[in-house]
Amino acid sequence: MQAEVNTKELIYLYAFIPTQEYEENKLTDIKGIDPDYSIEFYVFGEITAVACLVKHEDFAEEVLQKKVEDMKWLQEKAYHHHERMNTLHNTYTVMPLKFGTIYEDKNRLEDTLAEHKENIRTVFQNLSSKEEWNIKIFTDKKAFIKEVKENSSEVAKKVQEIEGLSKGKQFFEKKKLKDFIEKQADKEIDKYCESIHEQLETFSADTEVKKNWERKLTGRDDDMCWNGAYLFPKDKVEQILQFISEEKDKAEKDGSSFKFEITGPWPAYHFSSFQNQGGE
């Protein structure tokens, strides 16, 4: 129920969904990001916008810029956004929008939809019966470098070359050897991760390779060496999970330091390319 407040209202936009799916299964009574309002579904032809009214005094652009600096507020609201997106994803083909997408009014929103409706239809088609999964690979780089130093044929070849040099040249080349070993380790890590990625690509409708996170973000004692988002057809997911499980077992059996982390299914955050225009 709408609160009785004497202030201008803005529109907080969560996502777009196909109208046909919404009409077949209407969700109701979902609390919005402003707890004084419920989520509403605005139907614009074949496209339905999932939104919530919010108070201008809380979500105007200049106010929002300050509020996102408050980590407690940001975590609470971002978590709400994510949870609502999961709720929608469980029922509809969802084109998720970024946290903090605000429109001044329905006219601005309608203008945006009119301008981009063909692109939105295409995205719906691309996302239909698919879901996003995130796959990360980790390894302890220090341990891996040590392993490469002891077992790599390339390193052994380099050491042999250095031993064949004069004493003076050996001194300088041995100083460079550490960098050579580290680069060789990086090459082998990349080669392994790329081989996994290439196999996952054969199952995927789309992929996006993301930046690796540092340890202070992961909270882990090993290093992230691969961070990929994949758009998998739903009927392939069981096969993909089996593939990852087999790779985990193989890495463990071989004494490899590679470890996998797979999470999902998620709304297709990385595969819903759409640039809002007309928003505040």
C-alpha cells in the first residue's frame, strides 16, 4: 500500500520481463526497495517493467550518490535488489538492470522502452531457457611456482643453458631466472584455465571473462586465476556440473593445486546488454 507522504515519487527500476510470461503468472505483494511501497509491474506492450515507487528525498540522484558511500545502507539495498532479482528469475525470463536505475516518471521510462524495444526483444530471445553461472578457478601461486621450478622441462632447459655460460654471464642470468620461472608458472596457469574455458564454451550460449579478484576480496588463502561468467542452456546444466565435478576430482587425484568454485544459477547480469537513456 502506498504511504501517505507529501513528496515527489520517482521510479526505481529492477528489470524487464516479457509481458506474456507476466500475464500467465502474476506475482503480487512483494515489498519494494522503499518499504513503504510494493513492487509494481508496468505493462508496455510486449515488455513489462518491474519497478517500485521511491521517495525523491531518498533516491534523487544527488542523494543517492551520498547514500552509496554508507556501506551499511548500500549492502542492505544491494542485497534487496539481488534478492528481488532472484525472485523474478525463478518465475520469468528476466533482463536485470543495474542497482540504482532511477526514472523520473513513467513517460521517461516509456520513451526508453520505445527506443530500445527491438533490442530488448532480442535479449529476451537470447536469455530464454538459459541461466547464468559463475565459475572461478584458484591456485596457490607460490606453491605452483615452486612446483614449476622443480618439475618444468622449460625451467630445466633454461638452467642447463645458464650452466653452459661463462661465470660472469651466469651471475646475471641466474638473477633473471626467478622472473623466468614466475612467467613460466603464469603461462602454465593460463594454459590450464584457458583449456577449461574452451570446454565450457562448447556448452555456453555466451561467455564473459572477468577480472580476477585479489585475496583481500575473496577472503581465501589461495589466488584467483580465472573468473568467468557463462550463459548455459538449462537443459545442459546437469552435464556441465558433472564436467566441473570430474575436473575437480582429476585435479585432486593429480595432486594439482587448482580448485574450482561454481555458483548459480543467477539472473543473466552479464548478458543483458542494455543502456538506459532517459533515466535520471
